[in-house]
Amino acid sequence: MGKDNSVPIDRRTVLIGGASAVAVGSIPNEASSANCAQPDCAGPELYTKGAVYMDPTYLDTFKDQYSQAKILRVHDIVHAKWRTKTDRDTKMKWGLYQKEVEPNPAKWGCTSQKGQIAYDNWDYFAADARFDLEKQPAEFGHPKNAMDPFDTTRVAKNLIEHLDEVVRIALWDYAVPITVCVGKRKHRHHGLTTEWQPTPHAGPNPNLRLTGLRILIDCPEGGWKGFAWWRTKVPSDHITRFAATWVVPGPPQQDDGQIIFIFNGLESVNGQSGPGGILQAVLQWQHNAWHVRSWYVRADFDPATFSTLPGPDAELLQAGLDQENRCYTKAISVAPGDTIEGIIEGGRDPGTGKFNYHCLVKAKNQQQDLVMKDIPELVYAVCAVESYDIKDRQKDYPANPIEITQIDLQVDPLSPVDIDWSTNRNVGHDFKTSSGDGGQTIEFKLRPQGGAPR
């Protein structure tokens, strides 16, 4: 394995890169957001929690590029890249034009090294953000938050489709200046809201004259810190089984009140059938103990409302899903060295066309099964280490590498012989993730700060 000598950058905070950014004030209540970030260039904290998108040089660069004075230049750039209305509709997407807008890496960070890392990794950062936003609903009630200010009845299937059309309208159609406000929240997903200025009326409004667009983004504090994912290739492919085995690792070297999840799971995208979600067999660390249970968590789950994990004896099955936008089985207490098996099975019912699944987690001759009926199709297979409130990367995780093995992924009509996992890069994550044995094994190896993986 090669060395990772890069400055650590958290890719989750690079969501709206390439738009002018405002780092003062607060995001309105509609965005369910924290106060906007206060960036500076002091110390490593900028690149472990604030990261690229809170870099003051980066913010100043794109604040200038997307200002009223220069927005026509950006308008010309996107028109040169996507010349026709058909190209605009089918090929122009958020994340694909920022490097043309600012081609000088030195202007992407407050040091030359940070700027080069941000620039070189931009394509990956953008793809990762799109991967996240695709799973979340675009549910906005006020006309100012509409995808299309000229026809507020149009609604996107998910947040990335919303964002793609918003930037097309702003940059390709009308050369509208953009500002961005950045906040943080304790969540696996980004938060995203857009606001048109002036505020449009409800319904079609062809006479509107736009003067600005605000993009309001919350960056996650916590989330997937090492992951591998595989997605169905075409709509006719359906995952029918995803099973994996792993061994409970030793405890973290210190207990800082952190939460750690290690799991295999299946995840959907948000679409016309309702909010997406993830069904998962989870080994979780909290309160100095390991437990396993099955979970289903929708993309619209709000951890601020339900800020604590349920106790080991608590259970909330699908009938109660709308109470918390999540459901779960009772937990099984486990200890280091115990073997865990997570099995998710199901698929499309040929009679009804609905997608039904169940998630079985086994440990210590016990098992807990969570049955989920008529949910959006699960199209992503995922293995991950997820964490929150990590204060010391080297001491708040188990010391040894974590391995998920005996992976069995079955797809109708044709299962992959070798599973071609996509894994997170070293930059911006606590773990280096790798796969082997034809995709039947995934390893998460803790990445030291700024150095080579152990």
C-alpha cells in the first residue's frame, strides 16, 4: 500500500464548491440548520471538521467568481461547455464546471498544499456529495425554496436533481449571482436548502426577474468514516440477498462518549415512491459496550429530535416507522471475539410489484429480524464504519483493522462473480478501505493523521 501524505480534508464539507460563499449570519429555520461557519486558516481543525469548504481563501475565490460583477463570465463558461438546450438538460450537472470557473489550484486553499489537494480531489468530492444527495427527498413547502422559481409546482425526486436544475436555471439560463451559507449538523447526510431572490409567488410566474440565489448547506459532523458500496447497474437488476460476517473487535482504547456503527446494509435512493432509507445489520458501540440489532432508517430521519440511541430492550417495528422515521429490533449484547452475521433478503413481489425485505442479525445463538414491506427498492449494497463524537482518531476506535468477510451478494437476474466495490479515498476519512477475495472481504484500516495507513 502506498503512503498517504496528504493534508487531511473532509470531503463532506465540499458540497457547493464553486458557488460564492457567505460565512456569517444564520440559516433560516426552514433549512433546519446551525449558524453559518466562521472560517479561518489556523491549525488542523480547519481540515478535520471545517475542511475545504470552510477554507477562507476558497470561499473568497468563489465569492468573487459568482458575484454580480463576474457572473456573466460564468454564464459564458457553462454555455461553452454545454452549447445546446439538450446539452443543458441532459449533461449539465452540479460539480462539473467548477474547475473551469477557477482553474488555478492556488486559489482553492489558504496554503498551496491545501489548494492543490482540494483541486485535485474535486471530482471525487463532487461525486461523493451527489451520492449522498441522491438519497434524500427534495421536500420544500415555501415558493422561495422551489427548484424552478418560474413554476413552483415542479418538484425534483431528490436533492441532487433539485440542485442540478437550480444551478442550470441560475448559471445557464439567467446568469444569477449565487451566495452560499455553510452550517454544521450531527447527521450522516448533508442538509440542503435553496432560496431564490426575490421570493417567487406560488405557481407559474413567467414575469419574475431574479436578482440572486442563496444555497444553504449543512455539512455532517460524523457519518461514514470508511465505506465500500456497490450499486445495481440497470433498473432490471434487483438485489435479493446481501449477507456478511464479522467479528466483534476489541473496545476502543478510551471511551469519550463516542458512537460507532459497523454494518452491512442495503440502501435506496429517494424517488417517487417516498423517502429513501437504509436497512442494515449493525454492530454498535455506545456507553462502553457492544450490541447488535437490525435497523431501518429513512433519509428524512432527524437526529436532533431523536438524539439518543434506544436502549437495548427497546423495539420499534415498521408499524411505528412514522413515529421517528426509523425502526429497530431489540439489541443483543456481544463481546469482543463474538461472530456477527448480517443477512438481508427480499426484492420485488411479482404479484404486487412492491418491494419487501427483511434484515436478520445473528450473534451468540440469538437473532433479531426486522421485516420491512412496501418500501423503496434497495439498490445500494454498503459496508461501512460510521461514527459520531470522535475526539481522538487513534484512541476512540478499536486499535486493530476491522474486517467484514464471507460477503454474499445475490442479484436477479445475474449475480456478480466478483463484486466491484467502490471505496472511499484516504483523503478526508478516518479509515482506509480496501476489498479482496473477489469482493468477498472488506477491510477498514485506521488511517493515522497525515501519514501512511498502519
